Amino acid sequence: MNTPKLTLVGAGPGNAELITVKGLKALQHADVILYDELANTELLDFAPADALKMYVGKKAGNPSFSQNEINGLIVRLARKRGHVVRLKGGDSFVFGRGYEELEYAREHALEVEVVPGVSSCIAVPASLEIPVTSRGYSESFWVITGTTRNEELSEDMQLAAQSKATVVVLMGMNRLREICDLYKKFGRAHLPMAIIQNGTREDEKSLIGQVWEMPRLAEENGIGTPAIMVIGEVVSLHPSYTREYLQSMQLI
């Protein structure tokens, strides 16, 4: 019987090749893999053939395990089978509730290890040649969840919308119009903005434009979840955000 253990593994932003080497090694020594909606299922091929692979993802509008149920599964399966790898999209500690699972496992005497992952908040913009910081454009960046546990827009968006920092919004597509209206309220309707759906995956879709037009463009182009938003002057560094585009927008 293997020692009951939990390893939290960040699966990266979507493309299976963007997992870390250490994360890959954890999968190769797993007895159980509990994987999320945003974790690329190609990674399951690296696990032993006899490992139990169980989907425990959460997707809006679909039946799913509660966090308490997932916590309980981790402990029961670790005691029964040994090494449980909890595979989460991005990084487990960036809106992934990883610390809650770590804490619960430790309270129940499980050995715990954390393998950080490449977060989509940095990797997805970078894959489109959009830096979250760049000299002369942005000195800092915010990462904000679009929807809180109370299903409301984060109060931090009020401050972020007034900041010169790059703002990256995760899990916010259902609040797109509300977020854009907030920027308009502060006179920032012409700020460059990008929306990237399924970032780094083969079915990636992206929009580059300005805040005032993004709700319309997203609807016209069928952009949905999962997607991230990037708002700030750094978006103007994207190859498609041309001088001609900026000039035409100033005439509106």
C-alpha cells in the first residue's frame, strides 16, 4: 500500500506541452488522477495504465461535484489507493481553490506536495505576443476573477478600471458588458482590449479591439467560455492593432 498522498499539479494554460517537467513526473507516478474542466485530457496519457482517472470539473449549467465532495474524494481515494494527483488548469493557487484542498488533505493526515503550473493570466497573452508589462506601456498588472462566490462582479474591478496597470480578467465572460460599461464610466472606452477563448489550444479564438466595441464583437464572433480578457495599453502591441486602426477609432 502506497503512502496516502496528494499532489496538486498545475496543468498549464491549455496546450498539453505547457505543463512543467515536474508536473509530468507526478502524473507518471499517480495512482489516481482527479482532473478539472480546464486540464488538457491529453495529459492523462502520461499516467500509468492502471491509474484511476476521474473527471471532477465544474462547468456552468452542468451537474458537477461540490468542493466538499472533491475534498472528500481526495482523502478517501488517497487512503484506498495511495498517490492522488489533483490536475487543475493553469496554476492550482490562481483561482483554483488549491489551497482549500491542500488544507483539507493535511488536516486528514495526507502527505501533500504542490507543483506550480503556468497560469493562463500570463501565458495566454504571451502566446499572442501581448506582454502584461512593457516599458512605456504598463508597470504592473492586475489579475481579477470576473465573478465572485456571490455571483457578483468583483469590487476590485472598480479600482482596476481606473488604474494604468494591465488588467487580466479570468472567468469573466458572463460579465463582459458590465466590465466594459465600467471602463466607459471612467472615460476609458477606447482602451485597447483582447479576449482570448481556449488560449494556447488548437481551437483558440481571439478578438483584438477597444473596450467600447468588445461586447458586440464577442457576440458577432461567437466568443464564449473559457476565455480571458486583457485590458490595457499593452494590447496595442499586438500585430493586428495597427496605427491605421487607432486613427480610424479616433474619428468615431
